[in-house]
Amino acid sequence: MELTINWYIALSAILFSLGALGVLLRRNAIIVFMSIEMMLNAANLAFVAFARHLGDLDGQVLVFFVITVAAAEVAVGLALIVTIFRSKKSINIDEINLMKG
Amino acid sequence: MGSGPEVIIFILMALVSIAAAVMMLQSRNAVHSALWLVLNFTAIAVLYVLLNAPFIAMVQITVYAGAIMVLFLFVIMLLGAEQLQAMTGVHGSERYHRAVAIVLVVLLVGGFGYLVTLGGIGSGGETAVIDASPVALGLRLFEGYVLPFEVTGVLLLAAIIGVAVFTRRKKKEA
């Protein structure tokens, strides 16, 4: 059997779908956040797979930037969750409805 | 992109990462979820090694499985949020979310199937293994992506300031 890029793209699609499922189905804000990380990871895997397939380093450089931005995003997001938890004593995303018109 | 042992490693790591992802989604305890996610990230790091990206694999383990997940665990334990869970049953919005999720999965898998069968990904010749050492990666980063690199630095600074502002306790509140 030959290991082609299709296998990696398939795995990436599956992981992305699982992350999307987590975002849509879970109510715990922290778990939703972890699901978003998993989706970013699936995209990274696709980037690296294409970098390998096309013989180009640019894909790996892009993964670099994605990881950096993800780190910044996690810091800000978790700070938001901490702040929300302080004021509402809950991180259930169904109860966070201050912006509801 | 390889055969023989690489296929076995790929299948093993793919199964581990999918299983870890499923366990992360369905586990009741947020700390368990975080640990399953670490396993998922580690399995993907092994795949990066297979894909001729050793430096990215190391960054994945130190930054993702290390720093980011420690931050997650820290916040979970700080809030005592490990048991906070959906206490209610299925209500209206959740049913709607489930439908959207199923549609999304079907679209994604269908799109992948289309790409493989008609779009032509994966066809075409195999490219040679290129030099992906940290030196080559750094050269590429600083020769072609200096401006994005600087912008990323500004973004990180903005994130630091943002986090400090968010979590600062106002004197009147205390």
C-alpha cells in the first residue's frame, strides 16, 4: 500500500469534523475552546501534508504562524472565560446571553 | 509518500488521534478532556515527523501539548470547572446544533470525496524530499516572511496587553 496525501487529507477532514461537532454540541466553554484548537490542528496537518506533497517549505512556515496565533488566541480566550466565570459563576455557553437583544 | 512501515505508523497514529478526539468530546470531566487532547496533539506530532517536518513536530509538542495545554489545565483547575457540565437535557438549540453538525460533516466528507475522485489531488508525480531542517525553515521564514513575522510580534504584544486588561481586578469591585 502506498501512503498518499489523500490519507492525510482524510484524517485532517475527520479531525476537523470532530472539532466542529465539539463546538456545536458541547456546552462547557473550555471544551468548546479545546475543540477549536483541534480544528486548528487539523488545518495544520493539511498544511504540512501539502508542503510535503508539493515539495515546498512555505506550508511549514504557515503552520508556524498558525501555532503562534493560536497561542495568542488561547491566552485571550481563557482570560475571557476567567472574567466571565467571575461575573456569572458559570461557563455554560447557554447562560452567557448578555448580548441577546 | 512512503510505504511499508510508514503506512503502519500512519494508521496507528491516525487511529490514536481519532480515538483521542472522540474521547475528548465525550468525556464528562474537563481535565480528562484536556489530557485526551494532549494525546491527540502528540499523535499528530508523530505524523509531522512522517511528513518530513521534524521542527514543526517539536514545536507542536513544546508549544501545543506543552504550553497551551498547561494553560488550559491551569484555567480548568483555577475555576474548579472540571465537573461543570450540561446539566440539562436536549433542548431546542441543541437539536438544531446537532442537525447543523451532521450537515457539516456530510459536506466535509463529500467535498473530500469529490477532491479525491474528480479534483485530482493525490495524482501527479511524487516530489523529492526537501531539506526541512530548522536552518532551512528559518532561512525561508526570514527571507520571505519578515513582515508577517513582525506583525505576529505585534499581535502577541496585543494579546499580552489584552489579557492583562481582562483579568485585572478593578479596585472598586474588590
